[in-house]
Amino acid sequence: MADYLFVPQSVLDKWSEQGKVAVDGHVLTLLAEGKSFQLTTAVRFLKMEAGEDVSKLLQKVKTVDALKQMGADHYMDSVVLGDSAYQVQQGFIAEANALRAAAAAAPVAAAPTAAAKPTPAAAAAAEGKEQDLLAQFLLENLS
């Protein structure tokens, strides 16, 4: 399973209107599951508008910070890098945040014990489960 998934802005807007997600700053919360994920502003390179794809960016996703480091100019749905101009789709990279401790924690009514503390393997499994939940949600709702 990938650590990061690209979510187009238009899809986030649609999900928000449908009451499926809440976005607060750079945090996406899946309302039905109560899981939250960190968002990073990014673009997906869709097609060439001018020049050649010498940087091999078509069908790739780059964060806005990465674009700045590359020396690219980004405005709305366009990115210009050197003599190449690209049409891009604006959106976010969703990264599963550090909720594995909460996902693996015992119910609130139970007294905390040493056995309730997740092992590193259990914590890694919980993180994978969160990523699987996000991936499943994205696949079911990208239509």
C-alpha cells in the first residue's frame, strides 16, 4: 500500500458537500470512520501545453514546495518549468497521520494497563489499517 495518495481538490469539495469529510486547515477527517489524515498541497501533471517533457513529470504528482525547489512557476492549473508548460490538476497528497496509538488504544472505560500499550508491530499494523481505510474510501468515492 502506498504511503501517499493524491486527492484532487474537486473531489474533496464534492465529499465535503456530501458530508463525507471535514477539512480543517490541512487535516482531512473521514466523518464515518472518525479518522484524520494530514494534507499537503500538490499538483498532478496531466498533459503538455508547450515544449517537451524533459523532466519526465507527466502523470506524476509533486508538492507545491517541490515545484518551488525545482524552479517551476505554478499558477492555477498550469506549471511552467524551463521551456515546458504543463496542465496540472490541483489537489492534495494525503498522508496517514500519527493516529495509530489512538486506533490501537483500549476503550475509554477500561483502565490502562501495560498490556494495553501497543507493541511496535501492532502500531505499524494500525498505521497500515488507517492507510487501507483511506485507500478504500478514495477508491469507493472517486467516481
